[in-house]
Amino acid sequence: MAVTAAMVKELRERTGAGMVDCKNVLVEVDGDIERAIEVLREKGLAKAAKKAGRVAAEGLVKEAISKDKKQGAIVEVNSETDFVAKNEQFINFVTQVADMVLENDVKTIEELKELPWAEDKNKTVGDILTEKISVIGENLTLRRFIKMSTTGTIVAYTHGGGKIVSMVEMDGEGPKVEEVGKNIAMQVAASNPQFLSKSDVSEETIAKEKEILLTQALNENATAAKPKPENIIEKMVEGRLGKELFKEICLLEQDYVKEPSITVEKYVVQELKSKDAIKSFVRFEAGEGIEKKAENFAEEVAKQING
């Protein structure tokens, strides 16, 4: 019986085994998918599929930057435990994937998974990921990546051995630009801004925040010994927007972490004579936004002991 691409795809989805392994086993069993599943299990190649339901909320973020500093890439791969995130095999895998994102033009996770693996062109990134799941013994998830390109300079900063990676696109080139870029990348890692400047914040975001602040102020005013007029309350809210919201979410408005008496914008102008020196930035934090399953450690050990 002829083995089709659809059959290989179905077997891969049902077992989590690699594309090449699925094809070879289907040929071996003359296209019998149910028998192919049994063979893959017998060979230990379907082991990964059993772990697919586990929550991978830990992990590692890695960056790669081209020699000319014109391109940069960040990749996040998740694991179930922090222990595995420190595993050398896992670290090497994430590092290699970051290099592949840098060297290739891929837009989606699926495209990335289909790339031929650098060290074995007969296997894909997805195949290697499945193999790592089987060897390491945890569910691993290739979660997200980004690639940046510039005519200026790309600078990155890694915190906590790969817990957080920030990348900044700077206008211009040279040691001074790289130094300032590194400091800005550290700021991004520490302060997690959402926008570059106030002009990037949508009217919708401002209106929603203003509504929240106004409600807070009115509630405070209702219990105050000397309530203020409504027009005064509105002015107070406008003041809070500038002091609280923009300072929290806008990079240029934040207090500079190395010298809190000045803003990031003032620092950049001071060093590079331009308030437009920062073009863009991105920040990846491992496991960010993934709901972690709360486990009782004693119960988990008991479960494993009792099978």
C-alpha cells in the first residue's frame, strides 16, 4: 500500500513521533496506521505524545544576533520544570533554534518546525523537539519567536540565565550606541514597558485607564472629610495619568533605573543627543502568561511512588 503525506501527518499528530520515523514505520507495516502506532510505542518513539497534555510553564529564552548587529532573534521554548530549563541538552536545543530563526525567513511556529535541522537535514526542528521530549522526559513547547532587522544596531540583554531576554533596536552605530542600547535593554528587562512613548498609547487604553482612575478618585472623595469639586477631581485624574500610567507603561517616560532622578528619554538625549535614538524594543519572559498548575509536592511524589 502506498504511504501518503496525509497518512504520515495523521500518524505524527496521533503519536508525536518524528516525520521520518512515522514514514518509515508506515512503510514497514504497509500503511496500517493502528499497527504503526503500536510499532512506534514498542520502539519508544511515541513516548512524547503521552506528555502532550502537561502544562509547560517554565522554560528558557535565548537570543541570537548577527555579526553586523543588523538582525536579531529571540526564541522561547517551555518546559514543565525549572530543573529541565537548566539541562544542557535543552539549553543547546533552544540556542540552536534561536540561531535558525536568525538565519531563516520564517513567520510562524509551524514554518519553524518544518525547517530542516542544521545538523541533520533529514530531520526537522519539529522532529528534534519530539526527540528531546522523549529523551528529557517532559513536555516541551516551542512557544514563540521574533526576528528584528534594522539599518542601525540591535542590542540584547539576558537576565537570569535566560529567564528574561530583551532586545532593542537603536538608531546609529558604534560603541557608544551599543553601550546605551545595552543599558536600555536592561531597563526594558527590569521595568517591562508596553510602549515606547506616550504617542504610541492608544486612545482606548488612555480612556479605560482614565475611567479607572476617575472611579478611584470619586470613591476616595466620597469618604473625604472635605470633598473636592468634580472639576478638581478631573484635573487630579489627568495628573495621575501623567505621573502613574505613562511612567509605568512608556519606556521613555520611565525613571532610568541606573539614575532614577532622570527619565529614560533624558538619559538617551544626554548620551546620544537624540530623543529618537530608540527605534523599537521587545521583551520575552519565560512562561509569561501561562497558567501554572498548582501541585502539592508531597501528593505528586506519592502519585509517582504508587504508580
